[in-house]
Amino acid sequence: AQNDANEIPANLNVPDFLATWEEWQIYRKERRSKLTASTIESQLKKLSAIGAQEAIRVLRTSIENGWLGIFTDKNKEYNDGNSGFVERLQNIEIDMPAEENSK
């Protein structure tokens, strides 16, 4: 994992984030879901958009909850191309109970 250091965006290249990122990679290996190069690149881009402190919180939350993905706060808009997808998921979750009740 140390060889990934040159891929870390400048705003994330701080000791606290690097330690948490290392924990995340170890956790994923423990879960037998090792991060691919493409996934690492995508996740670092997403985390870079929210800054080091928020990225640390997001990674720790995923580890604590046993999640294999990283999830940013749903109310915040990030220009990472995924916000529309997350919005659609939220709409599905909100709309489903109403649809069930109307049947």
C-alpha cells in the first residue's frame, strides 16, 4: 500500500489521512475485497473532493459499519459524477414505501 503514496492527491497527503487510508486498504483485504487500481483511483478522487478531515470520517464510518464502499453525506453536492446516482437511490428509498402503501 505504501507504493500508492504517489497517487494520493495533494490535499489528502497528510499523516492522519494516510494512516486511515492504510487502515481502509487493510480492512478491505481482511474482508477479501481488495481494492483494484481503478477503485483506488475513483475513491481517492471522491475523497479528495471532500477534503482530508471529512475523508477520514467517511472511511472510519465505512470500517465501523462493515461497509465495503465509501459514502459521503447525502445532502452535500460533490462534483464527482456520482451525485445523480446517489440522488436516484435516495428517491427510490423514499418512494418505495409510498408505492407499497398505495397497492
